[in-house]
Amino acid sequence: MSTYTAWTARDSVGRIAVPRESDDKYSRGVLGVITGSTMYPGAAVIGVEAALRTGVGMVRYLGPERAAGLVLQRRPEAVTSEGRVQAWLMGSGMDHVERESLAQMVEALAQPVPVVLDGGALDLYDRAAGPVIVTPHFRELARLLDANLADIAAGPAVWARRAADELGVTVLLKGHTTYVAGPGISLSTASAPSWLATAGAGDALAGILGSLVATHSARIQDDPAELARLAASAAVLHGLAAERASGGGPLTILDLAAAVPATIAALLRD
Ligand SMILES: NC(=O)C1=CN([C@@H]2O[C@H](COP(=O)(O)OP(=O)(O)OC[C@H]3O[C@@H](n4cnc5c(N)ncnc54)[C@H](O)[C@@H]3O)[C@@H](O)[C@H]2O)[C@@H](O)CC1
Ligand SMILES: Nc1ncnc2c1ncn2[C@@H]1O[C@H](COP(=O)(O)OP(=O)(O)O)[C@@H](O)[C@H]1O
């Protein structure tokens, strides 16, 4: 099936976990994050910022020391101790060859919870005990499948579907239009302004998605197609927050992250 259904803002509303009176930080969902590197610590800061802005009970950040220092400086509410999580986010801001956090990632992947694999962790998809979503851009997908970059750029919809079938995971392929392919489900969204084509945008998307996945962990275990719906919702939120931050002009990624709460509030209101 490579016919894609357009996923809308209205569809995304149902994927926002609104806390109830009985909730506490643990029942809302804890996201474990292993991102960033000594070379790219900023990606860790952006992902944690975006995850917290999307609404999650807690973020446990377990990446490299330099990145952890910067994450805590920006977001003291992040916790750097090990413990239970409802989902993992890994790989943003990591080189796919030199990975200082590989041992931590492999250990985390043994837990049967959903995992978002981004950037330098994409190729770990077959080590995961739980449901997996990978979030490549065109060049990363070409590397992952050992395919031709020009072919993917010419037919991203077909390649996202092919990747999902070949790898046996849910795939979110980034670009002006975002294609999400999962088990028996193909969704697309194009809600983002082209101002979003800026470094760090993918790290923010990964954080938003990590947050949605951690807050719907049980639902994903019950229905594997739910991971695709959450991914498409993350892309919609990301695009709408970018629009809000941009206001028709350039945007920075921390501005996008700062716009996420109001974007969610507007979605819930409308
Ligand atoms: N703030 C941060 O810490 C950020 C870290 N990032 C990290 O940066 C690393 C590289 O990510 P990419 O998405 O760029 O990886 P890609 O696989 O897309 O690119 C690999 C390399 O191709 C070269 N390249 C391709 N097109 C180019 C062009 N038009 N002009 C100049 N050079 C070009 C660059 O040298 C780049 O390093 C990753 O580890 C990623 O996670 C990025 O996510 C950007 C933000
Ligand atoms: N021209 C564009 N229009 C709209 N969105 C775009 C455009 N180009 C990229 N994006 C979005 O920006 C993000 C870029 O992610 P990525 O390539 O991983 O960047 P980075 O590694 O710098 O964070 C993705 O969410 C992608 O969908």
C-alpha cells in the first residue's frame, strides 16, 4: 500500500495526552533520552527542550557528560539518573560511526518499550525488543537502505513505504512533506513552512515525537499502527509550531520549541 492518507491537525488532537486530576509525573509517562555527543551536544538540548514543551511526566537524560551538563543548564527539570521509562529517544546529534553512547543504547534497546531512533542510531532498529520508529531524512535513508539518494528524493512516498516493509519498523521520512509508513498504514503531512529547513529542526521533531510516544506507550503496545498516527501528529505539531514561531519570517529552533505549548492549547481549544 503506497497510497497515503493526509493526516490533519484535527486527527492529531486525539494524540495529545491531557493530564487528569489523578495523574502524577510517572503515570503521564517518562521519556528516556540518549542523544547528543561531545561533537554535537546541542542536539540533546533541543530534543529535551522540545520533549518537555510537548508535555511529558519526566525526561531522563542519559547521554554523554558534556551534553548532560548543557541539558541541565537549559532544563533543570530533566533528570540524569537511571530508572524506569515508558519510551526511549536515541541518536539525534550522534555520528553514525563513532558512538560514545553505544553501550547505553544497546542496554536500553533490550527493554520492551517503544523507541524513537533518530540520526546516528537509525541502524540499531534490529536490536530493539519493543516497537520501533526511525526518523531519517533522505540522505540518512539512502545510507540505511544502501540506496541511491536521487531515487529517494524523486519518490519519497514509495521509499518510505519500502523502508517500512523491508526493515519491519515504522518509518517517518522527513522533508517538506513528511511521509509515515507503518504496519498497514501510510500517512502524510505537509503543514510546515519552508523556513523550517534549518539545522536542529529534526532534533526538535524527535523530541516532540518522543514525548507523544512516552505518553501513549501502552496504546502502542496494543495497536502497532498507533506509532504511525503519533508520528504524523508529531510532524503536524512541529509544522504548526514552526508556523507560529515563524510568523512568515525566519525561525530558530528554540523559538519553535517555545511555540509548542500554545500550539497544543490552540489545537485542544478548536
Ligand atoms: N545543533 C546540533 O547539535 C545539530 C547536530 N546535527 C548533527 O550533525 C550531524 C550531521 O547531520 P546531517 O543531517 O547534516 O547529516 P547528513 O548525512 O545529511 O550530512 C553528512 C555530511 O554531508 C555534508 N553535506 C551535505 N550536503 C551539504 C551541503 N549542501 N553543504 C555542505 N555540506 C553538505 C556535510 O559535511 C555533512 O556533515 C549529525 O550527527 C546530526 O545529528 C544536526 O542535527 C544539526 C543540529
Ligand atoms: N523545505 C522544507 N519545508 C518544510 N519542512 C522542512 C523542509 N526541509 C526540512 N523540513 C523539516 O525540517 C526537519 C529537518 O530535519 P533534519 O533533516 O533531521 O535536520 P537536522 O538534522 O538539522 O535537525 C524535518 O522535520 C523536515 O521535515
